[in-house]
Amino acid sequence: MKRLFVKFVYNRKGINTVEIVVLVAVAIGLALIFREQLIGFINQVFDTTLDAGRFAPPTPTPAP
């Protein structure tokens, strides 16, 4: 029984999957906690990036 327990404790099979699941869970938790701030930041970035006033409309050049 002791050997089975020691074998179970030192078994590293599947540890990468567990690490990824834990990291994804932490990322989702942080996203839920800071949801309002993230939404505000993303809206600000899109508003700044897609601001129509920053771009001049194209002016056609006369044909030669």
C-alpha cells in the first residue's frame, strides 16, 4: 500500500494538462474580477484606433 501511495505521489503523467487548466482558470477568474476595467480599456482602445476624425478622407487626384 505504501509503495502504491509513493508511486501515485511521484507520478508526473498529465502534469502539463493540470498546469494549463489551472492557468486558464486563473485567467478566467481575473477576467471576471476585472471585467469592467477590461471592457473600458478595450472600448477606449477601439475608440482611439477607429476614430474617424483622425483620418482625412481621400482626395481624388486629377487625371493627367
